[in-house]
Amino acid sequence: MLQELTFSQSTAAPGHPLQLLEQISKTQESGCVLLSDGEVDWRFYFNDRKLIYASHSLEPSERLERHLLRLSNEYDTLTPDVRQQIRQSLDNFWLNDFCQFPDYQAIIWLVDQYYLPPEAAPILVQRLTQEVLEIYLLLPSVFSKKSFAFTNELPIFWQSDLNFFLRQCRQRLRLWLDLKSHLYSPYQRPYFFLNAYALENLSPDQQRKFGQLFKGASLYELSAILNKDVLSLARRIDLFIVNQAIVLREPLPSFEKLPRLTEFEATVSGKKAFESKKSSSYYPSCPLPIRDTTKYKIACVNVHLILLKEIQNFLVDSPTEIFLINDAAKALLEINSLQPDIILIDHGLTNLDSYQFCSNLRKASSALRTIPIIMLTNKKGIVNRAKARLSGVTDYVTKPLTQVELLKTVFQYLG
């Protein structure tokens, strides 16, 4: 499908991402250009000097699956089974051959198999390209790596003049910077808090819906679930973030490699960027309530002893007492007797169906329905997180654990 060519600027010094891409578009008739920022590879596809697709190497299967989920609101052929099949095949393919653009091949397959209607393919390709290009423009610098020519005719679902499309993306980035909340990434994860501002500005039904919706999915994921543009969604909740009715947690660790929106302000518009570090989060001060000398009881269910030791070390200076519950047959009885303040359940062990356990726990007694359940998981993808929420999981923390993330999550619910 592709023939590798040596790119004349492959040894050039790092350049400005916008200028480098504009320069490439003037000379690249057709084919794929591979760029890098040192951590993530970026690919841009051209046909007769028109941009036809863009992608990057960080979680391409998650990105495609998420956009297919959004389109599934309109096209019932994009079933969960089809989306999961695409994700699994992409995860395997991407590891073996990055240069053969498996995500675009997956789109071609979806059209050929009539899962993706021909009129939906341009929408999908444009949305994917726009997301990638907007993030690319945040980079402080990139360098060229390789260029590939198409050896076979490539189906083209959408194309655009690069300069025109770049202007559109830059306009959207400026709108992101206009947000009062200083949100720095669409991969940030909003959580709803019923405070005075929420009580004043939301009806009881809206409060319920916000509570069900803003429970840890990223803004990108929420835009797919709601079938809304992610920028429109961010603007809708901007004042709720400012007034701490919605708090933002950091992106999942894998997405921290991507640049932040604040970098666009520094590298393109010439303004001073907001101070923002990867260890920080837009998170309100939530002091713990005074409980005399009583400690918070944390039930750790199905947790491996090594992980348990790590949790104990992270919480050593906090007012908590940890109880290990590893007998699946007696777990419900033990938790009902203990009445913990919060439950941590490890999704990694195989002797317990954690989803089913959480569902059974919520049904066991009225006293257990409101206890926060935090799932410790290394699973990725919208499907797993949706399944966790449906089974009664309150929140999740991705392994390997960090002390900052664990403390924020635990005391967010204890407070």
C-alpha cells in the first residue's frame, strides 16, 4: 500500500509545527508524511496536495472507537460488537506495522462491509483529522522523520486545502483559550459536585443528570456519548467548573504525553501561558470533616498483597484504617458488617467478577447503596468504563497507582 521514501528533511533540526506542515504541503503531492515530537509520531496524508487524513500514534484505537461511538447515535449499524472488533484488530495491527495506517484501513473496511454508510465516512474522517490537527498545533516543535508514497490507489472519503483547514483549527483553539476555567485538555475528566452554585442554577432533574454524567469520563468521551462537539460541551460546563460545581481531574497517564491547550497560547499567539504543571489539577480545596480520633474505614476487596502494601504506604499519614477482604464468598457479609466509608476493589485479579460483585453489593442492602466504590483498573476504553458505571462503580483509578491520584480520589469522596 505504501512505498517508503527517504524524506529530505529527516535529519533537520526541530521546527515550528505549523510552519513545517505548511512547507511539506507545498511539496508533498501524494502520500504520507511522518513527523515526531520525540514522544508521539504524527502522520499526515495528502492527495494532490490536499489533506485527506491525519493521525497520531497515541491510542489510535481509542480515538477511532470513540468517534464511532458518537456516530452510532445516528447509525445503528455501528453496534458495540462492531466497535469492539475494530478496537481489538487495531490494537494488534498497530503494534506490528505503524506505517500501514491501520486506522484508515479500518475505516475502509467499515465502509466495504456496510457498517459505515458512505455519507458518514467523510464526517468521521474530518472529525478524526480535526482532533489530531488541533492537538498537533499545540506542540512547541517537531522534526521530520520519513515520507511514504502510495503504491496503490487509496480511497478518499474527505479532503481539504491544508491552509483553510489550519485556519479553522486555529480559530477553535482560540475559543478553547477563551474558556474562563482554564481547562487545559479535552482528556481531563470532570466530576459533578452538588454545591450552592449547582443548587441555584440546576433543577433537581438536571442535578440528577449531571451526577450521572460527570463521573470520570473524559470530555472527549462525554462528547461521543452525548453526540456533541467537545468544544461546545466544554463551553456549556465552563461556569460550573469556575464555580467548583464540576471539578477536573488530570487525563489518564497515557494522554499526559500530549501537549496542553495552554501551550498554544505561548507558542502561537505570543501571550503568556497559564501556569500549569502535570502534577496539578483544577481541584477545589476540600478539607476533611472533623471526626475526633475516629479513622475512615477503607475496605480493600480482592486486592493483591503487593498492591495492598502500596496503598498502605500511600495512605500512611492519613486518618484511615484499611481492611483487606479477599474471600469472595464472604465479601458481601463482611462489608455489610464493617460498613466502610469507602471501598477499593481491584479489577486485576481473576477470582472475582468485579463488575458483578459491585452490582450485587448495591443490591444487598440500602446501607451499601451509597458507599463510594473505587475500582483499581488497568483496563482502557469507553466500553470498560461504561460497564463499571452501570455496575455501580463510583470512580476508578488506573494502575499503576500514584499517591497523588489515589489521595485525591479517596478523599474526594470521604470529604
